[in-house]
Amino acid sequence: MITIREMEFTDLEEVIAIENSLFSVPWSENGFFSFMLRDDTMFLVAEEEGAIVGYCGVVMVINEGDITNVAVSSNRQGRGIGRQLVQALIQKTQERGVTQLHLEVRESNQRAISLYQSLGFEQVGIRPDYYEEPVEDGILMNRG
């Protein structure tokens, strides 16, 4: 069974392992740590049998939120964990007064784009060459 909860500092080792395995330009542990110290951020983890299998985060400004990352361990993808994380993030940010969410996603990441669309996000623009290694456009999506 998957449990979604707020990320704790003790989760960082497992989160960083997932981050490093999935992204060509991963966030550092210090990057996560410094964001977690802020009052305007929220990070959630998906936990299964005591192990972190996914995470997501958002930076909130007044009634808007920018989703910073959504990731699920490669051996757990395709099981709805990403959906559970984003749904929980939507609910928890709404409880804090956030009415609009924004994100960028790699143009080639069709699975993620489909997931976000199914959760009410719409494509609103393109950021040319937004991503590195490999260079790729970022699709801008909004919800709310």
C-alpha cells in the first residue's frame, strides 16, 4: 500500500537516490534541504513498505504554486504513484489557498503530459531549450 505524506529530512537520502537515477541534471541534497526549510514550499513523498518510491514538490506564492518536481522510482512507474502524488499535492495546496498550479515538463515526456492533462492541467506555452542534457523544449502547463 502507498502512503503519501510530507517529506522529512530523513527521507533525503532515498529521494536523492531516485533523483540521481532519473534526471540528467538532478537536484542536489543541499538543494532539496534549502527548499524544505522554506515556509512557501511543500514536498510530499510516496512510501511503500518503509521505502520512498516517489516524491513531488511545489513552491507557493499567494494563490499560485509552481510544481518543482514529480518523480517515481523507475521500477515503480506505471502503477499510479505519480497520480497519487500530484492529486495529494493539488489537495494540500488548495487547503493552503492555492488556486492555480504551474509546471514545466519535457516535450518528450508524453506519459507525464497525459497524466497532467487527466488531472486538469492544460498546455499554455513552450519554453524553447528549457532542459539540458539533452537540450529539449519545456511544455508549460497550468491548472486552475
